[in-house]
Amino acid sequence: MPDLVELLARLVAIDSVNPGLVPGAAGESEIADFCGSWLADRGFEVTRLEKNAGRPSIVGVARGTGGGRSLMLNGHLGTVSVAGYDGDPLDPQIRDGKMFGRGTFDMKGGIAAMMFAAARATAAGPLRGDVLVACVADEEHDSLGTEEVLESFTAGAAIVTEPSNLEVTLAHKGFAWFDVDIEGRAAHGSRADLGIDATVKAGHFLVALEELGRRLAEGPAHPLLGTGTVHAGVIQGGDGPSTYPSSCRVTVERRTVPGETIEVVEGELAGVLEAVAAAVPDFRYRLVRGLNRGPFQADPEAVIVRTLSRHAEKALGQAPTVRAELFWTDAALLDQAGIPALLFGVSGEGAHAATEWVDLASLQQVADILTGTIAEFCS
């Protein structure tokens, strides 16, 4: 365990704040260099992918002897901002069996566990299948890293080591962003006869959006994830208090569950807007599709799910809890690429918070469970 804890401490000490979230932030270059060197020193063939300058991902491959299943371990190198962190976010401190620091929980603990487990499993003896360790950029923003990895690599299955509190995570929600541009007519504030207030018109849409949210909440529910949701994340409009605003933009986020495609949710929003336009005079709009990522759902009978669950039960002394996650992860991209995947990772708290920590006993358990899973799956 000292080697594993030291590995995590080295990772935490490297500033890897995602510049997609914080302009000018350090990014993943330094931590990618470290992970690449660490894996190369342990016999992995290392490929550095950097289609987007300054946003590298590392894939280390331990080649099998042939005829076995390949397994990808996937985790993101970047963190959210260190601003507002309580203490020094890059100085890992151990207290009461926990390590504190930015990224300990989300998700450098998972990175350390998967690197350590892959090295240990492959050093124990030749496996028939390849073991791939994908340390990726940008999951916290646009997932550029995993998308780039999937252009060059594939595997028979994948484990994403996002923090899951030692629970087997088999589903998560997706999301879709839309801009609704509502048109008005600019005029001086004294000329009600000329102006059309785009912001006031947007209010009618917001009321209808709230009603859509209620209908979703009362609709059919996914057994692990519940129902989809919708909210208005950003409203922009107006030039000053004495001017009728000529436009108002409402940015909408729709969180989706399996079965809800981008086409379905776009049609749903278009229907809401058409109903408002039919009822409200001078209501004109444009619906623009933005970033969207599909939901994820694993097959509970997939070989990788059964294999990891068996090793988790052995390590934990009981069958692991099966759960779903509300936020989005790169597991959806792996699944869409035809790679059966699941999420499994450490216990702790403080993702994106002012204090963040990982339980070190869980770090060791995850490494042990991954080691056993790799050895069995890739044999």
C-alpha cells in the first residue's frame, strides 16, 4: 500500500486543472508526462495522443500473448478549479486514514488504483489479452480525450474508475443543451407602440418549460435513474432599462435517461415552443441544438460486470451494491463505441467542493479488485 499511496500523492501534487473550465489553467500536459513515464518504466507501450494542443491523453498497453480478451481501464487526468479550496489543494495530506487534496476523490484516486492494478496484474505473469490504461484529458468539459482514444484504440471491455464508493455503477444520465433564441423588436422604453419585449416573451416559454418538467417527473421512470429532467441554465437579454430588448436567449439543459434520444428531446422542446407561439402574440423563436451526450446503461450480465462483481464480493465480504449515477461520464462514449463498460471506484467525498478526500482503505480495495478482475478477464 505505501507504493499505491505514494503514487496517488504524486498525482495530486501535479496541477491539472481543466482549462476548458478555467481559462489559462495548467491542463493535463505535466500529469500526462508523469503517467506516461510511470507506465513506460513498468513495461507498457505508451502512446501520447494530442490532437488538441496542450490537451494530451496517454494510453499504456501491456501486450498479451494472444487469444485473450482485452480490457481498457479509463480515467480522466483533469480536475476542476482549485480556487476556493480550503488549504493547499496540491499538498496531499493524510489524516485519519484519508488523503486530502484536489482530485483525491474525483478522480486521481481512480487513476492511481487503475495504474497500480494494471502494473501489478501484468507483472504477475503473462496474460493472453492486452491491458490498456487510458489516462484521458477533458472529461470534466467536452470529453475530447476519450473521443481521441477511441479513434485509435478499442477493447473487449472497459472499466471507468470514477469514484463510486465501492459500488458497481451500471447506468447514468445523459444531457443535451439547447439555445432558445426569442425575437423581439428594439425600441425606446417610451415607445410601447413600437417595441416587442423579447425578455417578457421568454417568460411565457419559461412557464411552459416548468410545466414540461412536471410532466417528465410524473412520466415513466427508469428503474435506477428515475425520470429525465429539464431546466433553464442561463438567460441572456436586454441592453438597458430604457430599451425594449430585441432578443433573449434561454439556454436549456435536458438530462436524459436510456431511451431518450437527442431527436426525442429536441422534438419535445419544439412542441413546447410551437404551443407557446400559437398562444402568445408576436412570439417568434429559433431552437438551436448544442452539445449533447447520450445516457449510459450496461448489461448486468456482461462478462466484465460479472467478473468485477465477483472480485468485489470477495474483497468486500458481501455482494457489491448495484447503482446508477446522475452525472455523465465517459462510460457512455465507450459503450457507444461497442465496448461493454461499467464504473467502479473509490470512496470519499468532496468532488468539486472546498474540501476533497479519499478513503485510503477503499483505494487499496479498488486496486485489489481491479487486479483480480484484470487477471481473470484477460486470461
